[in-house]
Amino acid sequence: MIIGPNGTGKSTIVCAIALGLGGAPSLLGRAKNAIEFIKTGATESMILIELKNGNGPNVTVQRNIHKAGNQNTWKLNSKPSTQKEVISTIAKFDIQVDNLCQFLPQDKVAEFAQLSPPLLLKRTQLAAGEKKLSEWQDQLMTWRLTQKDLTLSYESGQTHLKVLTDRNVGLEKDVLKLKQREAALKRVAILKATLPLAKYSSAKIRHDEAKIEEEEKKRVVQQIEQSHLPIQEAVSTLETESRNAVTTLNQLKQTATGMSSQLTDTTHQIERSKLVTKEA
């Protein structure tokens, strides 16, 4: 933390640290180009920063900003280098000039206050936590998003399952009706197929009953005929006697007719005899 009265160069030191450690001018919120930080009247500026290294010799970083051509040159431990190599070396010291939780210029305080809680947490982890802490956090966030997606997918699946279950219940009723209809149609087909047999069986029963009834009536007729046989014989005898009587009667009639003729002739002879007698 740099503390001092106004105008003592606090912002200058902060700007030099940011630019000297490979930061972009936009991080400071004061200019868009590094040459704008060159002192008025000068053609270039030089920033030299020494970093304490607990595991070996200290590291020096030098940045020269040239107004002509808007060029920058870099030195690492007094040897010419590139910005990429400088930034790679600074990253080993876990220096993050672009992280407001670690490096906060005066002109970025308002921006820092507007950081969202998730972003503030992430920047704090990068600034004060282990190197893998941010990776773990990102992994947790990825897993959380995956969990949300899976939860939504599960809930959607459950909803879809309920819809399908309800639809299946309705379909089961339709299937049951269809099966009942198929069973009814099958039974109708069987009944149609067995209808001729049923008609034949019914006709056969009626035929057998009629035959039994016919045999019974024949037996009754035979019994009646047997019981009427004496009468028939008597009738036959009477018919014979009647025929004989008629024959006898006819014979008697013929005899009577002959005798009547003879009587008539005799009567005529007597009357003629009487006339002859009278005449005599």
C-alpha cells in the first residue's frame, strides 16, 4: 500500500509498477497508450523494477518506452528480452497487475466497488489463494452448471415421464377396450362358424323327437288296431251276412216276382174260364 500526501507521486509509482510489470495502459484508467506516460518534453522513459526472489537472486525487469515509433524494449536481469518472457517470469511470482484484488490503482476504485460477488470471489482467489484454487472454483462452477442442467433435464424427464404415464394410462384403457372388442369379434366369428352346427344339432334334436313321436303314434295306432280287430272282424262278418242277406232277399224278390207272374197268369186263365162258362 502506498500512502502519501496529494501530489507526492503515489499515482506515478503505481503507474510505473503496472507498466513495468507488463500491464496494459488501460489497467490504470488514465491513458490508452504507454507513450502518454512519458514526461512532457522527453522522448522516452525507463522503468526499472527489482523483484525479491526468496529462492534465489532477485529479478530485475526493465521497460523502455520510446515515443518515436511508439516502441517498447524489454530487459530481464539486464539482458534484452520480450514482453512475453517478462510476463511469464512475473507470473512465477504470482503477480497479477490486472487483478483489482491484488493491484488497485486509484482510478479503478469505483470499478472495484462494482465487481459482482462471483467475480470478486474469483479475483480474490487468484490474488490470495493457491494457484489451483481458481481452477478448482472453475471446476466447481462447471460441475454446478452441469448439476443444474442435469436437474433441469431430470425434472423435464420426470414431467415428460408423467405425461407419458398419464398417456399410457389412457392408452391402457383404449387397449383394454380394443382387446375386449377383439375378443367379442373373435367370439362372434366362432359363433358364426358354429351356427350351421347349432342349426344342424337343433334340427337333429327335432328330427329325433319327431321320430320318437312317430314311433309312439305308430305304437298307439297298432294298439288301437289290435283293440279294434274284434270289431273289424265283427264288421267283416256283418258285411258278409249283409251281403248274403241281400243275395237271399234278391232271390226271394225274384221268386216273388215269378210267383206274381204265375198268379197273374192264373188269374187271367180263371177269368177267361169264367167268361167261357158264361157264354156256354
